[in-house]
Amino acid sequence: MKLQAEVSLYPLRTNELSSPIDAFYNSMSRTGVTLAPGRMSTLIRGDSAQVFEAIQRAFSEVAEKYQVVLIVKLSNACPEPEEGADG
């Protein structure tokens, strides 16, 4: 089953916000899912197993080093973006 997830990572108790967010994104990018970063969240598209694995792996890696909150919205009904459209 194909899924789309919207994720937002919020680092806590740190003045350095970009490091945990970059680490989370970089971890997800190594899993083979399609990523579309935005200002407040990132869209993740792929097979359900890939999407769940990418989120779990990235959260585990970041949570080892930082205190964070992760908000995830999942959908199996969101359409795939059209070829060449921003995502």
C-alpha cells in the first residue's frame, strides 16, 4: 500500500534547532522514500513499510542524541503529485 506522511520534528531544550532537524531529514533520505521538505514539515511518500521504517529509524537516531517531539499524519488517500509539480 502506498502512503503519504507529513512529519514535523520539534527539538526541545536546545538552542540549536537545525542540527536535530537536519539529522532527522538526512536519516530519512537514506531509506529510499520520496521526501518533499517544507518550512514547517516534510512530506514522505512511499510503500507503507518504507515510510514506517524511515520514520522509525530517523526518530530513533535523533532521539538518542536530542529531546524531540515528532508529529506524524498518515494517509493512504492523498493523491500522488503530478509529474513536475511541487510536492
